[in-house]
Amino acid sequence: MSKDLLFELCTEELPPRTLPALSLALTAGITKGVDDLGLPHGKVHGFATPRRLAVWIEKLAEHQPDRQVERRGPPLSQAFDAQGAATQAATAFAKSCGVAVGELSKLTTEKGAWLQFRGTEHGAASTALLKDILTQAIAALPIAKRMRWGAHSAEFVRPVHSVVLLYGDEIVPIELLGLQSGRITSGHRFHHPKPISLGSAKGYETKLRRAKVIADFAKRRETIRSGVIAAAAQVGGSALIDDALLDEVTALVEWPVPLAGQFEQRFLSLPREVVIATVQDHQRYFAVQAPDGKLSGWFVTVSNIDSRDPSKVREGNERVVRPRLSDAAFFWEQDRKISLQAHAARLSGVIFQSKLGSYAEKTARVAQLAQLIGGRIGAGPDLAQAAELAKADLMTAMVGEFPELQGTMGRYYAEAQGLPRDVSIAIEEHYRPRFAGDALPSTKIGQALSLADKIDTLVGIFAIEQRPTGTKDPFGLRRAALGVLRILLDARLELDLLEVLAAAAAAQPVQRAGVADEVYDFIAERLRGVLLEEPGTTPEMLDAVLAKRPRSPLDAVTRLAALKEFLLLPDAAVLAGINKRIANILKKTQVSRDWVVDAQALSEEAELGLHRALTNLRDPVLDATRERRYADSLQALVGLRAPVNEFFDRVMVMDENTAKRNNRLALLRDVLILLGGVADLSRLPG
């Protein structure tokens, strides 16, 4: 037998930006708990509204399946005395199994004989297991900070008002979060304030819809999306629908009613991004653009009530957005009265990080580093001015009100001031990429400035030993490292990272040995993750390439491509095995770097043959490696296979004669060095 299960938490308004994650985590946690206990069930549905989280499981079995149990008891020699009477050991074992001694069977094997219990363990009732399942699922929710309320000791992201737990049409009585479970839920706060009694799990979604609540997050999201599009079309435009905003609005309303509103045309003289930031980020409205792609002055708001007089709701929203746009217009006018140079001069009063100094000091470091990078990638002469003014807009009133517009406003103010186009573009671009999938800097100056800014942050934060730990990354260092890699790889910029990191470390106010290497390793780990996504790439390949510590990400990619091509050769696995064998031999000995192979002391034909092959291949292989013709270099190494195999077959490396032994070890060391010019082949299977 099976019945549907419904679990619901009715709460105060939940954090809108985390609501989808909470719902997914609760649904996954309950499903895992049910599955781990072996309870058969049908489809699982998750529900999330601003004031509730719920899970509906179809056809949940009434009991766990019964299972056959076998337990081995004491040996027969200890289970019965000489008269055949059961001993204390046998009696205790039978009692632990819930049967009499006479009901136990005997197990006989080659190793001996024992008492044995065979029986059926009846599965527990599903309703008896639910409290533990739900408690564990709630405890595992991704809640950054839990709160208490009233006299309860229970903790949750927001105060909980009621708990619904129904199995079929019956209440499962448990205490959860300080509340007794029941069947009473609530509808829309205004349209249906009266309590709702739920008869069964199946009618949950339908009953809430009658109470003006669309419980399914995805359905409510689609209702909003289509409604916003329709409202924008009614005023002759198209809505700018940002996915993150759509999710947030979906998490703010239970009964969405899209309405179009309008603001004065004079505000359209503001930069487009300012209007969108005001309407979208601050007011949670959807901006509407005209057919020509320009903003129209209309917006769409999503109300949480179906008003008898929609015009009043529209007027209220128009009244709210007007002063915000007026403030933005004021900031736009005031900020342009001061040059970016004057704004930049005030950066000395703003701390970037207490141990790393002010933003003015960071700007100076970035400018110096940008010159080094710019010289390597061919940035233009305007780089110095762009670096000087890159952070200037942080001191403007507009960015103070809209921090998300930093860089963007710097570009607008630079354009208004008549600065060179390359400077204004670079000021905006140096923040890119801000997130995964964001646009990259398109100009050499923007690329140099962005790289310098991110590398200075990485090296500085590592210098003060504040590297990311676990999920904590307050300075966004992982994002910065990925940004560096995306710029270098996508733009195919050949940049010596070790050189740049060393220069950045030398400029930091806090000096600590090894910082440049630590940051290199941190970036290399991000590079490993990026390259592992490529088809045909294995962790062993990346181990082999990164073990050579390529000086640039582009060089690492080139080496990896050559290694993949090399591994298609029939001899590749054999050479990898040879490399590993030589490496293992040398690990067990102490071969000095100063040892030079004495060709005159080589006496056996196999070692002479290996020395000749090594001598003939060394220059072609090294030249190809130096010129980054890595595929040619690796393919040339195939010529070592036969002489190395012959050497191992016929030559005793660890000869009793010390001079011979050391000479042969030095020869193998030279072979290993040549084999490892492109990648450490010993890291590969072979």
C-alpha cells in the first residue's frame, strides 16, 4: 500500500534570493532521506512561495520492505554444555534475536559450527521514520545564519508559524521546530487571510490556487515572464527580462499581477545603465525598450495583489520610482562638475585593505604592473592615463549609490570629459570579466589593466595570508584567477606569469617569501579545472604538463595539445613507462647535477648506442622545445625507445664499480631530462 505525503512549513517572508536554493535543498534532502531508508515512492514535487516551503511525494510506501536477516551466534562448543543444555552465551544470543534457543539453526562450514539466527526483519512504518528524515533535511539546509523566535529554542531562517504533515488524508503527529504538525495552512495574505484545512496531499496545489497562491515556483515564474512580456507589448515595447531579477520577483509574490507604469521622458537622458539599475536593481521592475532598442520610459512591475483599481497600484509605483531617478539625475549632474583626475586624487582617503593600503596606493601598484604587462602584449600609449583613472569613479556620488556601476560610470565620465576613447573603454573593461560568461576586455589597454588589477589583488591578499578557505572567498580571488585565465586564453596573450607575479609581489607593502609561487599554484589549479573540461583531457595529462610549471597558460595549452597528439603514437605508452622506470631508479640514488657522462668510460655496445642516440637527438629536441614545436619534440623522442630498451636489457646499471655505476646513472639522468622537456612523462600511465 502507498499514499501521498505532504510536508509544508509556513513561515514569515523568506529571503527571496535564497528561496530557490532552499526549496531545492529541502526537496533533495527529504528525497535522500526516504531513499536511504529504502522507502519506495513515486514522483517528488517541491513548492516554494515567499511564505512557505513544501514537498509532495506521490505514492510513498506505508512500510519499508521486509528483509531477510542472518546472524551468526556463538560456536556450538560454547553454546551447549556437556549435558546438551544451552549455555549463557546461547541464551543471550537467542534473547537478542527475540526467539527461544530452540528456534535457532546451526551453521556448519569447513572452519567450524555455530548457532545461527535466520529470520525476517519487518520494515518500519514510514510515518515512524518521518520525524528523523525531516529533522535531518532541515538541519542540512544552506542557511548562512539561523534565528530563534518567541520562546522557542528551534532555529530556522525565518520564524515558522505552522507545520503540515499529511500521509494520505491523515495527520502524522510529530513536533518539529517547536510546533505540532497538523493540516492547517494559509492562503494569500490579503486575498485569503483565513486558515485553510487540507484534506489530503493530492489537493494541495489546487486548494492553494483557489486561495490566490501559485505554489509551484517554476509555474509562478513562467506566469510572471509571460505576463511581463504581454504588459510590455501593450505599451508598444519589449521587456528586458533578466533571469536573476525574474527569480527574485518570483520569490517575492504569491499571486503575480504584472502592471505597466511610466516615468518622465527627461530621465531617458541619463545613461542607459543608470536607468536600468534604478528600475531593475533597486525597484525590482522590468525596464521596457522601444522597437529601436532604446529605453521607452515604461516599466513593468509585478504586484502581489489583484487590485480592484490597478491604476492606484500603478500610480504608487510611478510615485516611488520618480525620486530615485531624480536622485540619479542629480548625481549625474554633480559628478560631471569634477574631473576624473580630481576624483582620483581623493582615493587616498579610501582603504582598499588595512595592510595593503589605500585605493590610491593600489592604483599606483596597478599602474606600474600594467606598464609591464602592456609592454609584453603591445598595449598603446594611453595605458598610463587609463591606469591612473581606473578607480576614480569609486569616489563619485553615482557609484556610491549604485556600486554595480563602477567602471561603467567611469567610462561615461571619461567620455563626457573628452578623454581618449581607449582610456574610457579601458576604465570600464578593467573590471571584466565580473562573473562567469561575462564579456572580456576587447582592447589591449583594457586587457593589460584588467590583468594588472586582478593580479595585484591576488598577490596582495596572498601576501597577507588571506587566501580562500572552503566556501569563503571574501575578496573574490577564485573569480579573479579565472578572469586572468579567460583573458590570457581567449585573447591568446603570451604572458610570462612567473615574471608578472614576481613583479607584483615585489611591489606589495607586505613582503613574504614564496608568495609569487603560491599564487602561480593557485592559478594553475584553476587552469587545471578549465582544461579538464576539454574533450580527451585526463588528470594525468595535466599532471604531466603542469609539473613543468609552464610560464604562461597559453604555453600550457600548447604543451597539452602536443602531448595529446604524442599519446596517439604506438610508442607513447612505452616511452612513458621507460620514463617512469628511469625516474624510479634515480629516486633511489643520489645523482649529482655536476656529474658529466664520460663517453670514454662507456664500454658496452648498449650504453654506447644509447649515448650516441642521446647525442644525436639532443639538439633537435631542445631546439623544437625552445621554439615551442612541442609535437616535433615529443615525436623525436620516439628514437630513444630502442636504445633505452637495449640498454636495460644488456647493461647492469648498479654495477659494483662505482665509476661505472655513476657514469651510467648520469647517462640515465640525461635521458630523463630530455624526455621531460615538454611534459613529465612519468606522470602518465605506461
